[in-house]
Amino acid sequence: MPGEEMRRLQLERLKRQVAYNYARSPYYREKMDAAGIAPADIRSFEDFTRVPLMTKDEHRAVQERSLAEHGTPFALLACAPPEKIVRVSATSGTTGIPTLYTVTAHDVGVVNEMHARKYWRAGIRPGHVMIQAVSLSMFTGGLPLSDGIQHLGACVVPVGIEGGTRRVLEFTGLTRPQALIATPSFGQYLIDECEKHTGKPARELGFRRFFCVGEPGGGNPAVRRKLADGFGAKVFDHTGGGHAFHGISCDEPPEEYKGMHFVSEDHCVLELVDPRTRKPIELSEGAVGEMVFTFIDWEGGPFMRYALGDLLQVWTKPCPCGMPGMRFKIVGRTDDMLIVKGVNIYPEAIRKLLLEFAPQVTGQFRIRLSKPGPAVEPPLRLRIETTEKNTGDLEKQILARFRSELRVAPAIEWLAPETLPREAHKTKYIEIQED
Ligand SMILES: [Zn+2]
């Protein structure tokens, strides 16, 4: 659907959804009343930004209050009556009490359709067999994902990850799948271990598509290259579990990855806000901000201006693949954000800028703080690995790029290659050393 037509559809659905949320959820009503905004006041997307944001901590608190006051976790936030709620999912791996997502039969249909859209775009058709090697328990990428694959008409083998590598390989041998859904780190592990278990390299397993899920590694060119070469497969990054925010990358070479296509615009309004001021940031080419989403065709527990603490970068210019709509990439957590002289800085932005100078830099660096952020006493101190003996020119060029691109002037400490520890999963770029 062309952009303008999509915005019209979104606005129409948004108005209807906000009225529904207000009428059905005591909590949303309380929240909107307190902010002095009624559903009838919302005539534009801008009006809608007057509805206060909701965080995961707040979600958890409402859930607990609901349990204490009403004897059920759903009474305050869920909009559908109990007899319409057919599934509960929960967040995975986060700290504290899990936050629950309530889903009706209608919502199951939405999730199924979004999953089917993603895999269809990636070339999956009825007749294809897909191995689902992710955690199946509660996690939104578990059972809802199996359902979505079946909805498309393809065949899912929900082997899960609980049985370990051996079980995944056993069922791969038995069912001859064309596609594997797994975390990028499990994919890399499988490439390294396959020969030991099966006597043949991972390329011979027959996978022609690898779908990254659950980790940011699917957006990393080096990881994508290893998966593509190791399996002899096309690599797709995708996201979206048991709810209405879904995206999948298109079929591009690993090095040209720019993010995932947002495939559920008709079900979800996406906004960016400044993590500090909470003011809206325009969705323009390359913009970075905290992701805020709102479901607009949802019955169970519709999210309304929900801020998950993820930092998102968006691209709004047309993708060479020809698919319409914006693309996005999760570039970190808002907890990673730093503020130097009023300027927001993200480790991911520093990493990307330094990569421009490879191979003179190895890509390994740390941000050294004397106390936890976000506020940083200038200058911003960076420790950067370099292969150069004489760093004078390099430093000048890097400082110029930092000034023009990120609007800060860091103090650089140069390190020899291999000085910084390599971390297998997610590198922590910030180190705190009290003076
Ligand atoms: Zn594309």
C-alpha cells in the first residue's frame, strides 16, 4: 500500500482503537483522564502523542495491582472480557516478574498473518519444511511462531532448542528442511560443531534460508557472512513474536544490510522519542530514537504508546528491493545512551563511525566512564585499537568525523590490536573505572 494511503488507514484504525481501549480498560481510562485527553480529542497522529508513554515497569506494576485488587492480572489492562482471551504469552529472559500479553482469537489471526507475510516475502511456500530451533516455552517466538508458519501453509518442525544441538541435527537429518530459524549465535555454533556430530559440514545440511531471531547479531555483517557461507544459505533477520510489531530484512548481500522492512504497518503505529526528553523524533532517513509502538487492530491487551527501552534506527527512503515502507534496525538499549554536553551518543553510532576507518582500526573500542551514565563529564574518553604505529593523521581524521557526525570531541587513548577482550555474544562497549 502506498505511504499516504497507509497513513490514512493507520489513523482511522488508531482512532477506533483508542476509543476501544478507553472504553474497555480501567487503566487506560485512568491514564488518559489524568493526562486530560479523551478519545474524541484525537484527530491526528500529533494529537495522539499527548497520550502518556507506557513502560514495561509500569506494565508490571499494573499487572500486580490488578492481581491484588481483582484477583486476576488482566482486569485493569486487558480490553477483552476473560471469555475472549485464548492465549497468554510472556516476555523472555528479562529481569523481574514476566509481563503478560493477552491475546484473543482475532489477535491470533493477526499474529499468524504477520508471520506468514514475513516468510512469504523471504520465499517460503507451502511444501517447504522449516526447523524451529528456538525456545518454545512461553516466549513469543515459540508457539505463536509455529502457528504462523502453519498459517502460511508451510511445514514447521518445532524441535525447539531445549533438546540441544544433537536433537536439532537429528531432526534436520530426518525431515530434510529447507530453512532454519535460530539465534545467530546458535547458527554459528552449529557451523562449528556440525562436522563433529554428523561427519559433514553445515553446508550439506540442505538449509537454503537461515532466519535470525532473538538477538541483535542478525544485523551484523560479519555474523551474516559467516552464516551465509557456513550454511550456503540466504540470511534473513526478522523480529516479531506474539504481537503486532513485525519486520524482516530483504534478500540483500550480507554487507549491505540496512535493517528490517516493517511489515505490520497496518497493525502497529511506530514512533520514535528522545529517550531523555520523551519528545517525538521525526521518522526520517537514519533517525535514531527510543521505539514506541501502538497496536491498532487488537482486542486482548493492546499496547498503547508502549516504550520498551529499545533504541531503533529507521530508514524511510525506498529500498532497492522495491518493497514499500520504512526499514528499521534495533541499535541498542536506552540504558546504553550517553549524554555529552547535551548531545545524545549511542555506542552503536561510535562503532559505525569507527568502522569507516578499518583496517586502520580493528573495530574494537571501549567508552571509559568514571561513573555510570547517561550524563558524561566531557571529554568523552574512548579507548580504540589501531594497527597504525603513528596515529597522528588517523586521530585528526577521526576527530573531524566525530565533530561533524556526532557533535562531540572525544579524548582518544590508542591501544594495540588484541588488547581488548573479545566477547562471544554482545560486547559491552562501556567500561566504568572510578578515578
Ligand atoms: Zn528491501
